Amino acid sequence: MPKQMHMNAFTQCCIGHHSIGQWKHPLDRPLDGYRDIHYWMDLARILEDGLFDALFLADVHGTYSVYRGSRDTAVRHGTQFPSNDPTLIIPAMAAVTKHLGFAATYSTSYYPPYHTAKLFSTLDHLTNGRVAWNIVTSYLHDANANFGLGDVLPHDQRYDRAEEYMDVCYQLWEHSWEENAMVRDRRRDMLIDPARVHEINFKGKHFNVPGPHMCEPSPQRTPVLFQAGQSGRGIRFAARHAEAIFAIHPTIAACKAGVKGLAAALKAEGRRRDEVRYYPGITVVVAPTDEEARLKLETARRYASPEGALALFCGWVDVDLASLPSGKGLKDMKTDAIQGLIDYFATVDPERDWSLEDIGDFIALGSVMPKVVGSPQTVADELERWMDESGCDGFNLVPITQPQGFRDFADLVVPELQRRGRMPLAYPGTTLRESYFGAGKRRLAKKHAAHQTLPPWKQRALAKGKSKRGA
């Protein structure tokens, strides 16, 4: 049996996500739809009909103000601005679907872990176990200022702080409530057994959280954990915590190297490669024939905003490409923002002397995602090649026009992949973790980091049990 392909849809609650300027395209609906709950409900139905595992929702809390030293270009072109909160639309989409999962980006820099734990437990309850958390540490300077946090911490320090943040969340989700704490005993007039709900009394360098968790255990307890870091420190963080990786690679060879690097990092953490799903981002333009697909792509180019795309990329890497001295390339730069993109264009074509205009044109459609253009058969061939040669587990799909690009993929490519045995004909279970890992896999693996650091009450209980056995 061929390896099954997992598909996630990738978007944001904004007008211009990764194809800046498409708001002018007659097939693009986010101009008004991004703030209309019915738009999101319709999108959820499209994705579930297409057997997508999840809708992956990006989020930012600042503007892209690096390019030419101002946010004006990003604001003018609607570069992920304005942008609404993605967590608020999830319950409405869950109400019109039964299996589709929802991954929300949420920052360890802006929200305390106690709040994050309550939010994702609530969403997991309301979706009946279909939520994932995309863990980010964030890097936009004006976002930090808006939250009153001062300067952005250096890259690796943000991850060090996030390690402790995760330990707090794990203790709240996995160890504060015992499985049978909610007794609902009418005879004894006891809704919850207080002896089975515990404080975590977490004391660390960054956080002091007594607990207990405000929410009873949800269907997954801990949401599915996504991570997107591709720096050395980000990969180590992912190897310890992530169940799914969102990666960006311009070529199959780069993706293969990324999968290999993750496998080595997982081994160092005592985890197996099959415990983590690897999803590179990809942009697909599909039509009944190759010629029609190429025409679609050329039509989209007429609406593109290369300057808006440059504002996005410069914000990601925190480097103003417009001010780079002659002869100095991105690969020579250091950044505390998204380090994994610094070598991007050298990977695409190391021999090319990339001008500012070249870069803007290259990323105007689908930004840094590789583009696959053609008929359903052509697209399916290329996606299979990526999977078979790189070892990835599926893709985060980033269409140029939305929701039309998602509908085209669901209507044209999914049936072709199903005919080839690459995509399932039905969902394997009811939770998102089951969609990724198989029926019955509703909870975190017992060897996951969440179960390695125990709160004081559990340490005492285990010690007491060992003492009794020794006696």
C-alpha cells in the first residue's frame, strides 16, 4: 500500500496571506470574507468534503515594517494587515463539520501559559477533540511594543523561555486533573472529587503557576502540537515537543535534508521519526488541463503586488533587502527573526545574482512556497514525487486565490490522489490526532516530554507507591 498523504489547508484571518494583491482578483473572496463567519463556515465544509485533515490558521500581532524602514508598503498592499483573531472562528467552523481539525497559531511571548492552557482546552472541548496549537515565539518588534514587552528577546532565548512555558502547559493539561475526577455523583452530591484535582505548584525561572487547571480534561487533553522552527534551536525544540512540523523548502532536496535533520534531532530526544508528521508548504494551481492551469497562473500574475510580497519577506527575516549594500547577500546576514529563510534564495539558485525586483516577482504568488501548476494528474505526480523522494508526510496547501484554490484542489486533485491510493476515502477517527496518527490515537504518546516532568503531587504519589511496593 502506498504511503498516505496528509493535507492541511493554510490561511490566515486576513485579506492578503501569501499571495499579496489577489484581493483584486475576481475569484478571491477574503476582501470581505475574512471578517464574515459564513465565509469560514463555507470554507470548512469545502475542506471536509475534500478529506483535508486540518485548517491551519496563521496569526501575527504586528505589522511588517522592515522594508524601506516603514510599515507603509505592508499597509498599502494589505500584507497580512488587517488580521483578526483565528481562535474565535474555530467553534463556528466546528459546528458545521464532524472531522476537520483546526490548528491555531498562538504565541508563547504574548500570552501567559495558564491562559493558553485554558483557551486550547476550551477549543478542544467545543470541537470534540479537533484542535492543534502551532507554537510560535514571535519576533515582530511593534507587536512586542503593543503588548508592553519591550525589546524582542534574542532568538535562542525565546526558545529557552518557551521550554519552560511548555512544561507549565503540560502539567495543567496532563497532570492537574486525574482521569476520573469528574464523578457526577448525585447520591453523594459530588460533581467533582476534590481529591482528584491537583495544584501543579510550578516554580521556574520565568513562570510561577500554582494551578489547578480551570478545565476538566478535554478529548485530547493536550492539543496536537505543531511547530515551524527551522533554525538549529527551533529543530531541537520541535524534536522535544512537536507532533507535526510545518516546514518551508524551495526544493525536494532541501525538504529531504530537513526531514533527515528532524529525524536525527528526534533520535537525540529518544523519539522515533514516525511520532512526528512533516508538512512542507506548497502552492498548487490546478485546472482540468495543464494549459488551463498555466493560464490561471498568468491571470493571477496580473493582480500580484511584488512590493507587498517584499514587505512580507523582509518582515520575516528582519532584514531590509532594499538597503542591502552591493555585493552583500542574505546568506551573509544574521537575524533574530525567522532564521530558516536567510538562505532561501541561495537554495533556490546559488548561481543567480538576485535583484530586488527578481525577489519580488519570485515571491509575489504563494510567497516562498514551491509552485505546482498543471492538471490533476500533473499535480498528483509532483506531490507523489515530493513525498517519495523527500520523505515528507503530506503538505500545507497555500492556494493563490481563496477559497477557490481550496475548492479546485478538493474537486480535482483529491479524487486523483484517492484513485492512486494516496488519500483516504474517509476519516479514520473523530479527533485530529487520530487523523494524523490513526484510529485510537487520541492522546499524547506516553514517552512524550509532557509525561517526563511531573508536578510535586504526582512525584509524591509515585514515591509513595514505590515505597509500598518496597515494603
